[in-house]
Amino acid sequence: MSLDHCTRRSFLKRGAHAVGGVALASSVPVYAWMPTMKPKFEISIAAWSFHRMFYAGKLKQIDMPKVCREEFDISGLELVNSFFPSPQYNYCKDLLKRANDLGVKILLIMCDGEGDMSHPDKKERDQAIRQHRKWLDVAAVLGCHSIRCNTGKGGPEDDDAHKRCAESFAKLVELARPDKINVIIENHWNFSSYPDALVKVIKQVNDPLFGTLPDFGNFPEEVNRYDAVRKMMPFAKAVSAKCHNFDVEGNETGTDYARMMKIVLDAGYSGYVGIEYEGPDQDEYSGIRKCQKLLQRFQ
């Protein structure tokens, strides 16, 4: 047998093994070796989604991290200051430990009822700043990235109120700076629900720790919610996916989520999008699940 023939036979034998190897490899599912795709954003739950259960005495805030993980397998929770039985240090440490044990991040605290940051009386504004300060301390203990505040009263054309608001928040941001806590404003009625007025305040303060929390709802009829969220997104530190009702296909009936989430993602946002279910027609767990499934379409 010639050397050339042996060489050709060895080559063909190696080739057959290679083909067999390819065939074997091709029988392995693609997903077994492909890397896991990172989602475009994370999903969290705003504690306000449980407000009916909370006020009915069926759910305590201390148990909300467990509900997030065990009922929905969700890793982010946004608190509401009025749900705190006490802002004491020991309570906060207990809440944090429970969340950490479950792999749930406490992301932010939504602060209401702590005074008017744009009040005409400076003493009232200063008191509002003091009232908000304790939530910065609580947020630092809980490892939150932000506290969500309100602008206070005033209309979209009330330049004086906007100026007073900016002055108050500039002071609050200085209090937040040592712990690097963001101070953010949601469109939560009064002039905060008018994006041009809100953005003007954000730009007047002009600080990286000061931003927005765009909510898909909370706009008056004369404001286009999609244009409004688009204007708020460049300053967004968090996003709130407001939902009320769903059709048979799982779409939210009041907001075009495909359109809204495109605005959010086109802005380069990749943080948490918080489910805020407020619908009256079904139990809160069902409403949260429907909003979760809807958001998962866009991850």
C-alpha cells in the first residue's frame, strides 16, 4: 500500500470522526451552550400595588419582600413611607435582613405627606425639607438608591412656585449627597404632572442626584402621556408601570405598553421598571401578575 493511499485513508477516517462529532454536537440543544441573555430591564413591585391588602390588615410591609420573591419571583421592592409602622433603626434593619435573605433589593421609598416643597412661606418649605430628611436616613439604612418626593402645590404656569420648589430640592439634595441617595420626583399631580414644568425644575437644580420617576399614568387629560414620559426619561432614575385594567390578550387598556416601553428603552434606560397595579376589578395578586407578564414581553 502506498504512502499516499495511507495518508488519504487516515484523512478520510479523521474526517468521518469529525462529521460524527458535528452530528453529535448538533444533537445538543442550542440553549445548552448559548450564554443567558441579560434582560433589557429588571422588574420590581411598588408596595402601593398592595395598598388594599395593606389597609385591610391582610399584609404588613415587613412581609412584602417575601411576597415579592415567593409569589412573583421578583427581586425589587419600592416602599411607601405611609406603610412604615415606625422608621426606627431596629425595624429597618429587620426589614433589610428579611429582604437580603430572600435576594430582594429595597430600591426606593415613595414619600408623601411630608409638607409642601413649593409653599409660599419659607418656614413651611424648610419644615418640609426637615420632614423629608428622615427618609434619606431610612433609605441609607435600607440600601435604597432614591427617595421619591412631590413638588407641592402650584400650577404649570406658576413660575414662582417652580422657583421655590427648585430651591427646596437643591437643599434636600445637599442633605442626600453624603450617602449618594437620589432625590427624584414622580409625575404625581399639581405641576409635576406637566412635564415642561417638571423638567424646568430638574434643570434649575441641575444636579446628578436629582431626577425623575416617570409614571405611565398620573397625567391630566390635556397632557399626552407618551410625549410627557419621553421628556422625563433623560432624567429618570426609576420608572413606574401604572396599570389598571387588561383586555383578553393581556394588554393594559389605558396605556399602549409597546409604545411606552419603546420610549423607555430608546432613552437607554436599563434599571428597574416598577409594577404599580391600581385596578379595582380584581385581586391585587392577579393584577400584579398580569402587569408582570405584560412587561416581560419587552425584556
